[in-house]
Amino acid sequence: MTTSVPADPETAAAAARAAGRRRRIALAVVLTAAFMDLVDATIVNIAIPSIQRDTGATFSAVQWVTAGYALAFALGLITGGRLGDIHGRKKLFLLGMGGFTLASALCGFATGPGMLVGARVLQGAMAALMVPQVLAIIHVTFPAHERGKVFGMFGAVIGLGAVCGPLIGALLTEGNLFGLEWRPIFLINLPVGIAGILLGRRFLTESRAPRALRVDLIGTALATAGLLMLLYPLTQGRESGWPLWGFVSMAASPLVLAVFVRYERAKARKDGSPLVELPLFKIRTFAAGAGVQLAFGVVSGLFFLIWTLHMQLGLGWGPLHAGLTGVPFSLACSTAAGVSVQRLVPRFGRKVLQAGALIMLSGALVYLWAAGRYGTALESWQLAPAMLLMGAGMGLIVAPITDTVISEVPAEHSGSASGIFNTTGQLGMALGLGLSSVAFFGVVGDTGQPGGAGAAAGAADALRASFVDATTHALWWICGGLVLVFGLLFLLPRRSRAQEVAERSEPAAPEGGAGPEQRQQALVS
């Protein structure tokens, strides 16, 4: 017979401290990865004029620098999550971070627009391997009673990334470190990525899903083909003179996507592992929410591109001037996001999101008025009211929309629903960037190209005026998109099911009862 010897209290305390230290370092690694992805998705916009001048990139190449990342990221998100479930989240996280770091180096050392676009597509694909593992690693690393605080930190990092991305890009571009101009916005990822890989190998814990879905490579290929058949001619068509093949390709795109839908249904019957769980779209709230997310992604993708081009190429501001002008937008967005989730949505429900759409619309109209009133003489302080309104409106939408929509989905499907929902937003951004060919660059015309006839003739004022005209034209498209978002929000329930349940149970709920932590756990379970 053996007797158990009580553990030495000092040894147990030391082990607990070591475990806590290991978890904190692991958290720092995955949060840094999430921060890198968000910053890299936003940091490029502010450097686009510098990239265009240095590489001689055409406008379509400029669009692909941003749209290529968004499209690759969107198409790989669900597959990346499943690969982590099958082969191990730590392994896929480190693979994604290594690939992301390598792609950042290729972006930084790109010798021309083609190489830069290819490296950005690779960067987006590697982010799709890395990012889905972040919440899953947090979920398995931290005990339930600590996750609420950890998820709060995750939200704070996301907000910080949204605020810091454009400003970091402006500082690095304006600083022209070592004469590298825009390249440090990518090269800064190298030391961060290498440190993350070394620390991740040591401190991250491996985990897999007990019952992982299979990877749907054929579904991914069909979705990719269908979307590229739409986006490629939409982006390249203007510079190619809108050839017939472009219209044929765009017309055939819905047919390929219809084949994708039929294949996904057959895949679901065969092994239950389709890329997209189509029955989710039978849930009215989820289908409407996905429509909102897609339309809002289009608006966001178009706005952020034309905004920075207007400030730098239309108004002649430097990157730092443009970045600082965007600070009111970022601060208003992060502030409104925090208030909407914690106070407003639990009380007013859907009306908060609709108010956000109307506030953004009013901001776009103020921007339109200011751009038309002052033209190329517009000053930062004259643009500030529009920035505050658009930032506040965006914060009221982006923060609560996911929780509002996913809370209506059965818990066993929340992971798939969250992946599809995030993918929809990224696809919307890629589509918005593609639409800029018509909404923005079509108005600028050939005069904006490096070395074009307008620039050769020294018509700098006319060139700047054309960018202002293009901005006002694109802002009308943005206003139309926001009206569409406002209308789609009526399809959401007035109050989510989770809010109604919480209200009914509130009198009997114990103090400090279930709240955001439990809802967040449902998203990553």
C-alpha cells in the first residue's frame, strides 16, 4: 500500500507562478500576432502614394496591394482554422507567423509592383493560418475564470491596432529610415516575427480539436475561382479599356459560385465538412448579418483607400499630416466601440447599429460638403467633424455586430458561424477595393498615372483637382452603401436572443453572473 505525500507548499506555489508566467508570455505572443495582422491590414493605405512614386505602380497594382491581402486572408480563414484543429494550433500558428514574417521581408525588398502584390497575397494567406489560432490558443491556455479578463485584453489590442496602424505607417514612411521610404512598414515585422516564433516554440502549448472537420480544398478552389473571375476584371478592366473578356468573366462568376454552392451541399451530405455551412443562411438573423457585414466591408474598403489618396494626392499632404488627421477618426471609433458593447446595445439593441449607420452617413455627407466647399485648400481642422462622425458611427457598428448576429446561432455552430462572418467582412473589403476602379479611379483617369500626360505637362493643380473630384464621386457611392447597410439592419431582431434571456433572468441572477465572458467562450468553442 502506498501513501501520498502532500506537496511542499513552496514547491506548489513556485509551480503555480511558473505556470502563470508561461501563460502570460504565451498571451503576449498571440496578442502580438493579432496586432501585427491588424496593423498590416491598415498600415499600407497611408504609404500607397509613396509606393506608387517609388515603384511606378499603376492604379490597378495599387488596388491589388491592398485587395490581394484581404482576398487571400478571407479565402484562407476557415481552412486555416480547420488545419489548426487537425494538425495542432501551435504548429499552424508558428507556421503562419513564420510565413507572415517571410512575406513581410519579401514586401520590404520588393523590386517592383508585381513582386509586391505577390508578397502581399502570400502575407494574407499566412495571416489566414496564424490568426484563427489566436482565440483557440487563448481558450485552451487559460482557465475559465481568467478568460473574461483575457478576452478583454484581446479586444483592447484590436482597438489599439486600429488606432495605431495608420499612425505607425505615417511615422515610418515620413521618417524615411535609412532612405528606405515606405519599406520599413513591412520590415518592422521581421524582428517582431522572429521573437514571436522563438517565444512561441517555448511557451505555447499544443492542442487539437477532438473532432475536427476535414479541409475542403475543392470548395476553396471553386470559391477562389469565382471571386477572382469577378474581382480581377473589375480591378484591371479600366486600365485595359474594359475588354470583352472582362465582362464575360464577371458574367460567368455567379455561375462558378453557383457550382460552389451545389458542391458544398453535396459535401455536407457526404462527410459533413463543407467549407461553408449553408444551413446557417436559413437563420434569418445570420443571413441578414452576413449581408450587413458584406455591405459594410465594401464601404470600409472603398473609404479607407480613397481617404488616404485624397489627403496625399489630392490635398498634397505628407504621410504624417495625413496620419495625424486620421487620429480623431480612430479615437472616436475605439471610444464608441467600447460604449456600444458595454452600455448601449444591452439597453437599446438594434437601434444602436442603425444609429451608427446614420452617424456614418452624416459624416460622409459632411466630408462631401467640405471637399466640395474648400477643394484643394481643405485643412485638417475642416475635415475633423467628418472624421469624428464617421469614426463614431463605425465604432457603433463594428464592435457589437458579431456578437449580435452570432448569439442567434445554435452554440454547436458558433465557431463555423464566426469564421464565415469574419470571412464575409474581408471579402466585402476586397470587393470595395475592386469597385474603386469605377467609383474613384475612373474619375481620376489617366492623368493620375506616374509619368502621365498631365504630370509631364506640369499640370499639378489640375491633377490634384481630379483627385478631389474623384473623392466626392466615391463618397456618393459610400453614402449609397451606408443607406443599404441601414436598410439591412432592419432585418436583424430588435434585441438579440441573448439580451432577452439576460433581461428575463436578471432579477434572479447572482451578483457577478454570466456575461461577456460566456458569450465570448461560445464564439471560440
